[in-house]
Amino acid sequence: MTPPLGETIREHFERQILAGTLAPGARLPTEQQIMAQFGCSRMTVSKALTALATAGLIERRKRAGTFVARPRVHSMVLEVPDLAALVAARGQAYRYRLDQRDTVTSGEGHLAGHPALHVSGVHFADDRAMAVEDRLVSLAAVPDIAAADLNAEAPGTWLLHHVPWTEADSRITALGASPAEALLLGVEAGTPCLCVERRTWRGTDPITHVRQVFRGDSYELVAHFGPGAS
Amino acid sequence: MTPPLGETIREHFERQILAGTLAPGARLPTEQQIMAQFGCSRMTVSKALTALATAGLIERRKRAGTFVARPRVHSMVLEVPDLAALVAARGQAYRYRLDQRDTVTSGEGHLAGHPALHVSGVHFADDRAMAVEDRLVSLAAVPDIAAADLNAEAPGTWLLHHVPWTEADSRITALGASPAEALLLGVEAGTPCLCVERRTWRGTDPITHVRQVFRGDSYELVAHFGPGAS
DNA sequence: CCGCCAATAATGTATAGACATTATCGAAAC
DNA sequence: GTTTCGATAATGTCTATACATTATTGGCGG
């Protein structure tokens, strides 16, 4: 019934910070004062403040005290959901069509020199083309993919379920559909599309490099920043 | 010199999880076993595991034990730099031109019912139009902006320096430039552009709503995920 | 007036123990 | 067999204390 005391303390300051009662840069009471105020031990206070610090709401400086963090502007959380799950969540039928599959050894880029499986295909939502995808998967890092049925499961989904990755980056750009892409997407050449290029690694080993071109009118990326980070 | 013991324990399991040695669903040793293994008290182990649980790497279940979390929807960190700083970092000259400034009370959306300052203008890099921006700023939440010189400092930059926000979301889409936008950007209508729409709040009070349309050929968003996320 | 240094006030980490909570498991009762 | 229910093994929280670390502050000497 009673919420944990540490949680109570955490929420107490979180509320004040979010409401602006405690402005950025303001100093919080010392741990001693807080433990007197709430009648608990210092460890409990410390854990509550540690949680707030981890969430980026406060900054703790030895000898100086604890302060409300100035909002850090530059990073937001970009959700990168699995396409199959995303489409399913919208109540549409998802399908992936594999168009091409071969083995290559590219000479440049992220997977340079590694033998790789090259697959390209189209993602459909309710039988409407949503995105074209062109992907390289390192056969050294992911030998199992050679045996996978990539018609039944899109390569991205397969990788998500079978291969943990530790590092990734994405470039997001807008471009006009090339004639080939336009044909696959069922739009006119030059139609604005969202292009996501992503590279992933496991440790230092490259896993995959994918380029997805989405119909601009049927896909959007959303990013979020906030204390409700959960 | 010696790293904190709790940190050592955290890294020990983090490495094993990221490397795949501990596969998703696998069970970690009990806290008792870990404290025996590292020769420390249970609180230390508990704090290390709590940190991993907060980061979403493990899941702890009473009576049952601690398990490697199944890979969730992966989220990445999207860098959203201040445009002025971004352009400066590229070694180009940044300029903002304010085209329009008035006061409105919109009837719908994020700022519905709030009197707001409406500003629109163009961002330039080396005198080349990079993006058009259309922005509403709540006058209730940010009264000071009425007195700001938004020719000297772009509204986004001004807000960044003067107003803390606690929550934000962004929608990223691709679209063709409208005739008006095309004129301002110096491109042909229909040219693919990257559109970022962002809303920010402080607590539950809306602060600003901005729509930025970037030339597709001169801007890209970059997102990153990795243990270097600290 | 300036620079150095030591006292100090704050957080950082850790210990050893206690009791609370809860899902699971196994045995007893039906 | 099936259900119920209590024992139990694990995590969850908290206390009281100790010592480490570090940035600030203020005093002392040049």
C-alpha cells in the first residue's frame, strides 16, 4: 500500500523540477537536510537522488551540492521499431517480398572486404508498397542467415530476433525516388521519400548495412524526449 | 585508480550481455552467488543490478531470479543540435531572417486556446537558404519572448538559451516543397525536403510548436546507439 | 593583492544486517 | 488428478555507520 520511501522522495523532487518550482540551476537541499525532512537514512536519500541523476534531471557535485540540471538539448530518443511490428500495430497486414538475393564482397564502406549476403526487397502494408530495402549482411558475423527463409521473415526482423547488436548509427535524409525505386513503390519518379541508412555492429564487427526508402506519404519517424523515458 | 566495485560488477554483466555470452532469457547468478564471486556485500550487487535493470538490459523477478531482458524495441539517440551551432560547426556562416511576426490564438493542436507568438523565417548557411521555419510560442509560458530581438537570434536559439523544457517530441517526414516554401528555399516546387515538426512542453504546459522544412540535399539527421552513450 | 594550502562540507562508495514482498514449488487435502 | 496453501528462495527496501573523494572556502604567508 505505502509506496517505498525512496520512491516518494524521488517523486517529490521530480515533481518540483518538472513543475518549475525548482528551476534549472537551483540547488536542492543537502542529503542531510533531506534525510531529516523525510526521516530516513542517508542511503535512501542517496538512492533517490542517484535515480534522478541517472535520468538526467539533476547534477550532483561533490562539496558543492545537488542542482537541477539545465535541459540538455541535443539528444532525443528515436524509436526504431521493427517494421513488421509497426505495421501490425497499425492494424494492417504486413508482407515482405524478397526480390533479390546473392552473395557479394563489397570493396568499400562499412562491410568492405567482408563476404556478405546481399538482399533487396519491398515492405508492404495492406498490399501497398511502403518501402524498398537494400541490405548487406556480413556472413562472417551472421553465418546462420544463409539458411534463413527470408521470404517468411524479412531480413530486418530475422536479424532482430537472432542477432544482438551493440552499436548502430542512422542517417535520415529526404530524397526523390529513383526510377527503379519509384517503380517498386508504385509512385512517380522524384516523389519525396524518407531514406534511412543504418549500419550496425556487434562490438567492432560489422553486422549489417541497410538502406530503406519509404514513401514520404506513408511513413514518419517519431522521436521523443522526456522524463517519462520508460 | 581502482574502479568502484559496483561499477566493475555492472560492466562484467553488461559485457557478457552485449557480447551474447549471456543470451536473452538466460538467468544470471543470484545476488548471493555474485556477492560471493566478487567478495562484496549484497547492497553493492543490488545496486549494480538495479543500474542494469534501469538501463533495460536485465529483468528481475522475485523468487525467480534475474534474467537477461529480451531485446525490446530498440531506441536510438537522435542528435538535435541547434541550427546555428550546427552550421557554425560546418564552418559556414549562419544567418536567420525573420519574415513574419504576429500574435495569434490558435484553435487547435498543441497550443490550442493559448495566445501565442507566431514567427516564421528562413535559416541560411553561407547565404544559401537551408530551411524554412514556422513556429508558435506560447506567450503564457514564455512572456519574455515578446521583448526578444528575433532577428539577432533565431527563435529556436533564443528559446534554447532562455526556456527550459522537460518534454519534447518530433515527427520526421519527407515531403515535396510547397510553392511558397520552394520560393523561400530557392528550389523548384515539389523538391524533396525533410520536415521536422517538434512540440515541447515544460511539465504539462506547452512551450512551442515548430515546423522546419529542410532542403533534402543539404541536411540530414543522424542518430546513434551504442554503449558509448554512457 | 595574490597565490598557495589546509580545513571542511558535501557527495561517492561500501558494509553488515534486518525485515518486507512475492512468485514459485511441493506437499497435503480434497 | 486437482486444488489449496504454506514453506521457501529469491529480490526489494531500509538502517546505521564508516571511510573515500573532491571541490570549495577561507586563512595565512609572501
